[in-house]
Amino acid sequence: MTAATPTPIPRPTPATPGAPADREARRRRLEGRATLQAFLGAAGMVASIGLWFWGILAVVQIGLGVLLPRLLDVLGSGSSGASVQVGPVGAPQVFLFVMGIITGSAFLDVHVAAGATRRSAWRGWVLAAPAVGIAFAAVGLLTTALARFVTTTIVPDEAAAAVAHGPFDDALPVAAALAVLGATAFLVGIAVNLVYRHLGGGLGTLALPVALAPVVLAHVVLLQGGASTPDGGSVPGVGTSPLGWSLAVVCLALTPPLLHVLLRRLPIT
């Protein structure tokens, strides 16, 4: 009677221990690629439409705010001197707010349907917000400088002197404030879109003040520094207290967690 030969226990192949790590590395690569796609989609859309926005705004500011009043003054048919109405606060932030709404509406379903995650969409949009905020702040200051250059070139000395020492000489705090306002407006626009998708038209409208609170509060604290333009408008960032800056940064920092909560609970068909 022969002894039974024990069945050998198969040893794990060298590739077996590394399989989970390989899957994790692949998942991270795909997540990073999806995040980059979300970033490029949002930033690219804002950039392409923003070129038209800034072109039209520059024409309106320089043409209607500087050249037309001067022409009417020369013809003796109205204006008694050219006036400059340069405002990087207002229209640019509204534009970025609308772009945020469009971003959430146009890209989320397509992004998820392509196999990407909500988290990658969230990461891409949060990364795009400071990028578009800084870009719009820089272009806003350049447009302001261009309008002032045109004004000091064609306006009589007494009118040019009124804007020669404008508050936009403090470019650093103004640029920082515009960047914070622009990034906050963009993210709040996405949040508003998600709130309406969650709650519908009626309840979404009731919740609108909560969704808008970060950008409204950021505008209030950054525009209460006491500096003003020659035409009476407020200048963001100049004269703002440390407490005001802290509140504005907190408003911006609160929007990514808000988006994260809304995205996690949003049903996508």
C-alpha cells in the first residue's frame, strides 16, 4: 500500500501581490486624466467665450466711455468732456457666474457618461476656478490700463488729471481681490446649477440666497475698503481690512466643500 502523495500548495506568483497596486496606479492615472479633462473643458470654454466678452467690453468702455463723449464734445452736441467708466468689478464676475452655471449644465452628465467620476469633475472645476479668476483679474487690469491710456491721450489736461491718479495704481491688492471674486463667482455658478438640479425650480429658488451667500459676502467685504474710482465706483481690495480679506478667502474656501456635497448626492441618469 503506497502512501498518498500530498497535493502541493500553489505558491502565489510574483505578479499576484502587485496586482492591487497595479490596479490602484491605473485608477489614479485614469482619475488624473479625467480631472485634467474637466479642468480643460471648463477653463477652455471660459477662455474661448471670454475672448469675445473682453473684446466687446473693451470696445464698449473705450468707444462709449471715452471716444463717443469726446466726439460729441467736439461737435458741440452734448458732452462737456469725456468720462471714463472702467469697471473690472461687476460684468466680469457676472460672466464667470454664468459660465459656472453653464459648466455644471454642459459637462457633468457627459463627464460621468464617459466613465469618469464626480470626484474628478469636482477636482477639475476647483482647479479651474483660480485659473480663470487670475486670468480675468489680469485682463481686467489690462483693459483698465488701456482705457486710461486712451483717455490721457485724447482728453483735455483737466479731465486727464482726474484719472491720472486713479486707484488702480494699487494693482496688487486689486488683482488679488478680482481673482478671489472671479474664482468665487465661477464656483458659486456651478453650485447654483447643482442646487436647481437637486431641488427643482421652486425649492431651488428658495435655496438661492444660501448658494449665493459666498460671492455676495466676498463682494461686500472687498468693496468696503473706502477707495473709489473718479466716477464714484468702488475699488476691490484697496483699503480692505485684514478681517475683510480673511472673510473673502473663507467665502472662496467654502465653495469647494459645498460643491462636493452637492455632487455626491446628485442623481445622474
